[in-house]
Amino acid sequence: MSETASAHPEQAGEWDSHWVAYEAATKLNPAHRYRRALIFEALEQQGTSPMRLIDVGCGQGDFLEEARMRFAHAELVGIDFSEAGLALARTRVPGARFFQADFSRADSLPSELKSFATHAVCSEVLEHLDDPGLLLRSARSVLSATAALVVTVPGGPRSAFDRHIGHRRHYSPRELEILMRSAGFSPLFVRGSGFPFFNLYRLAVVLRGERLVRDLDQKQRLSPGSKLAMQLFDGLFHLNTAHTRLGWQTIGAFRPIL
């Protein structure tokens, strides 16, 4: 589950460097844990036996690592643009299969995975792409006829850090639904989540955006205050409302239209 699926092949080296530089901060980020909890809830609502799960934009494999613990008998596949991210993922989830793909190209997903997935995840990827419909239409090829695709994208305003890591835009629930329908998917549900504490966390990122970019690019260690704030939000996120259009974490589950 990636935070940084690149839209352009020439950015491969840039995003490989990103995974090395930002991995430690990513592990501490409470937003990732909150998002994964939402995704697992959505997957479990669709039934999990049997399960052949593809993570489109798997990054360094955090989500698939947890999926292995939750779904011990599932077949797991990860796809990403960054070879550095995939190298980390292979060490974390040795029983899974991983593939590199350029998400800016139509039909970029591996043909050997045709109709493979009973479940799929595309988390924090579409906001990085100039034409996310290309990836979504390609993703239909790896889904079985009854597969559920769980999608998350950020909502709310973009910060300087968001723009730095390549966010082209953020999506409201309605905007995500329009995008998914145009790519040939029917919604099972689409909603916002995370009000009010996820929103407050995102506001903190917006306010600190340029400083955050400098600190991470200069490989500055997180301050004790920053670590304490993350731990605090980690606890507060349990009090978030998960079903509200006010939340700035947008999530939906979709089926391919036959």
C-alpha cells in the first residue's frame, strides 16, 4: 500500500530514494495505522474465504505484512512502481509475489495475473497520477468478476508535503465515486472517515508542511515532541467517526461492472 506511486518513468530514481529516506517516519505515522484498520474492515465485510489479494501500489509492504498475519491462508501479490519499495516489501513478506509496473501506462499490470484477485486494495495511489483512470481500467484485468476493490485517497486540503511527494489532487467521496464509475466500477460504499481527529492531524501536516519537507529531506530525526504527538493522535484516532462525509480520509469499495 503505497504513499508514493509515481506517474512518470523518469521519476523512478526519485521515488526509490523516497522509500529509503522516509521509511522510518512512515512506520511512526498514525494515519497509516488508522487507514489500514479501515481497509481491513472493508475487506472483511466482503468475506475472506477464499482470498487472493492484490495490493496495487504496495510500497514497502506494510499492508501486506499485516495482511499475512490477519489472513494466513491468503495468496498475496504486491505491485508497485518503485523497485526500492519492492525490495523492502520482499524482505517483509517473503511468501508473497511482487511485480514492478508503470502506473502511467494503460494495461501496465502483469498479464499473468488476469482475473486473479478476489480482493484488491489501491491505497493512497490515485492522488499521485495525472490520469488515474488509466490505472483503474488496467486494474480491472486482474480482478475476478466478483472481486472487491478497496480504494483510499486523501481528502481535505493539500499540504506542502503532499505536493512534495507528488499529490496531484485530493478527493471528496463524491469525486472518488465519479472517477470510479468512469473507469468501470460500481460502488459498494463510498464515504469519508476520520472526523474530527484525523482532520486535526492533517491540519497539523498542512501547517507544518514546508518544515516537514526540509526535516525529512535532510534526514532529521523526529523530535521527542513529534513522536509524542504521533502517539497522542494514535490514541485519539480510536474516537474518530468512520462514516461521515466530513472526514478527510476518503475510502470506498467497488466491483467491476461486467
